[in-house]
Amino acid sequence: MTESKQETERKYDVPSADDTTWLPDLTGVGGVTSVVDHGTQDLDAVYYDTDDLRLAGTSATLRRRTGGTDAGWHLKLPLSGDSREEIHAPLSDTVPDALRDLALSRTRGAELRPVVRIRSTRAVRQFVGFGGKVLAELSIDAVRAESVRGAGTRAGWSEMAVELADDTDPDLLDAVEKTFGRSGIDRAHSPSKLARALAETEAGAPRLSAQQVPERVALAPGSSGEEVLRYTEEQIRVLVHLDPAVRRDLPDSVHRMRVACRRLRSVLRSYRSVVDREAADPIREELKWLGNELAAERDQEVLLERLTSRIETLPPELLFGPVTARLQIWDVTTSSEAHLRTLDALNSPRYLALLDSLATLTQQPPLRTKASRKPSNVMAKAILKEYGRLARRVAHAVDVPPGTDRDTALHEARKAAKRTRYATEPAHDSLRKPAKRLGKRVKAVQKVLGDHQDSVVARDALRELALAAHAAGETGFVWGLLYGQEEAIAEARERELAAVWEAASRGALRRALTR
């Protein structure tokens, strides 16, 4: 069993943990009415990582700590700014399976071993505000670090941290930092105890031979290869960082992870002139597989939200039968199965192999000759090629008679719109406004076509719900009513397509990309 909390803190270098005469009076700073001494704690933590420090390389840490008020296993994952998520598991002799799984996208299945031991003597003080509310905790640590990877090298230093309590205004950190600054106290030069311990005890030296450590390919600044690879790396980071959230079924995590898969697939397809397709195409296929495994859960989320909102807008006098209960029964069954499918995918050897392939892709990118060229022509040509495919898909779709075939054609056009939009994103820095403007207008096309496709999917679900209601002896009136609404929505989106497509297909905008 695990527990999770968000911690927001800032660390500072200090001259000594024993003599704290350097610490300024913080009473009156940012609503602090008093600073209360809470004594000292002795903490003993062993940090775990892979031989090549894959956790540390993604700003994550895993430790087994005794002493203090929260003894146990702690997995810390980076969030934005000064915040991290800390996931706690009870004390045990081995790495808990739950935390091992949550770290899997970072470790890629490599064995976790002890790398460094950090012992701290911590003096704790609390910042108290009006009404006795605890605003933050200040800790001053005397740190002793020791490598446990064979060398046994040791290091020691003093540091201080200010961690906000829940619901405390983050502005308190700025106010405290200003006061520290006037006393000559600066932010810590190392982002964490572990990072400093790895550096100063030499435990951070990879336990791999020189032949096993690949050298990163050097890219010319401002080249098309640099821009494509930078975008690719960012999407891989998004995918890796979202994995723990998806496993815990956190809101919107599946959707965002699936979008990262799509973006990666698109960039590897659109920029085949930059990245060799012989190496990239197998990765694209595996990303397609992962996206499909995530699709069931994401589609269910979208569908439930859509049907719930439609039911909520109906007049009470039209709500015949146990509509809400029927929808809940359907969702519980479908959502549970979809999430299990997601977990099966994330725990599979195929997923680990994909993560390894993505790591190799960024470390040793299979770049082609055009990767060294300036992005203006290379990237514009790739974008316009995707745009050409989109134009053909739209033209075909509007010529197909209404019905199932047109629905399929419009869905294919929607996918082409996504690929075109994603192709513009790596080019925002080089092509600037033309790329951003085209992406924005294609997104409008994608949105219209997306709502149309959601209506198609919703109608299939409404038919199933109506059949289930009929079999249970319930009236199918509401499901039929909603089906009719969805048909009307789809027709409206088809009419709307002409206007948004006209805006996205202006010749002047496309010509601007090649100037």
C-alpha cells in the first residue's frame, strides 16, 4: 500500500548546522507570527538506482529511510517548479513492488541497487501563522554521505530546506528567500542531497565500461536535426513522466500519454528526411501499439463525459427510467476492463523494449544528411507534405455520400489533421508565426472532425445502452433521444467543416512557410 503527497520546498547552502547564528529572524516574514523549535532527528537513508543511474538522470529518487516521522520507502518524482510528488510505502527489506512498478518507465526494468547512504542530523523548526496554523517547516541538516558502490568515499556538508505545509501560499517561499538573501544565504548549488552525494562521493560514476557508454551525437546548433530531436526528446520525457500517473489512474493521464505517443509517431513519420525511417518505422509501429492499448481507457473517459453532460442537460420530465444507474453500470464494467488492459500493456516486455528503443533513439539518433541543414526548407517541406495529405483526405471525405463510409473518411481526415498539426510543432522556433498559425488553423479542423467522430462513437454506445435497457425491461426513450441529438451534432459538424477548412487552406499562409 502506498500514500502520496506533494512537497514544495527550496534548499539552501549554509555555513554550519551546529552554529546557527547566521540564521535571520523570520518572525513577521510572509505571515509568520512565530518560529517554533521542534528538536532534532537522526535520519538514515540508503538511495537506490540502476547501475547507470537512470532514476537520477530523470530527477527521480528512491530511498529507504529510517528515523524521523516518516520512516519507510520514498519514491520522489519531479513536478513543476519547486514541487515534487513523494510516494511513500511501509518499511521493508526490499524495494516494494508498487514503487518498483512506478519507477519502471525510468529504470526500464534494470535492477535497482544501493548507490549511496546519506545520514543527517536534522534540526526542525516550524513557521506558525495566525491562529496557530503551521505554514512551513524549516530543517537544517548536518549531512554525511558515503558511496556504497565499492569505493566507500565519504563527503559531508550542511544545508537547509524550507518546505511548505499543505494549502500554504507559495509566495511565502519568495518572502523567506528575500530575507535569506539579505543575510547572504543562497540557494543550494545542487538540486538534491542525492545529486550532491553522487558528485562528491564519486558514486555517480557509471558502473559501465567505456565501450558500453554511448557518446551522444553532436548536432549543429539551429539545424533541422537539432529541432526535430529536441521535440522528440520532450515527448519521450512526457511519456516517461506520465507512466506513474497512468498506473494510478490519475485524471487526464491516459489522454496525455496517448497524445505523446501520437506526437512521437507523427514527428518520426513527417520528418523522414531527417530521421532514417528504417530505424524509426519499427518504433512508430510500437508507439501505435501502445496508443491502441491506451485507447480503450481514454475513449471510455471521453464517452462517459459526453453522455453524462448530455443527460444532465435534458429536462427532468424527459428522464424516463433508471438512466443514470444504467450509465453507471455500463461505465464501471467497461472502465475496469480498459484500465486492466492499460496496466497489462505497461507491465509487458514489449513496453520495456519500446522504452529502450526510445532511449537509444535520443542517444544515438539515426539522422540523415538533411539533419545538418537549416530547418527553413527541410521542415517547411515536411509540413506542406503532410498538409497535402490532409487536403486530399478532406476532399475525398466531402465527396463520399452520407453514411458509414463518409464517417470513416472524415475520421481519416481527422487523423491527417493531427499529423499536420503535430508536424508544425517542432518548427515553431525556426518557422515561427507561419508554422504556429497553420497549426492553430489545422487544430480547428481537427476539433470539428473530432467532435464528429465522438458523435459516431457515442451513437454506437447509445445503441448498446438502449439494447441493454430493453433487455432489462426498461424504456429506451432517453437513449433514442440522445441518439437523435448525436445525429444532429454530426450533421452540424459536417456543415461547419467547410468554413474551418477554408481558413486552413489559404494559399498565402502555406506560401509563407517556404519564404
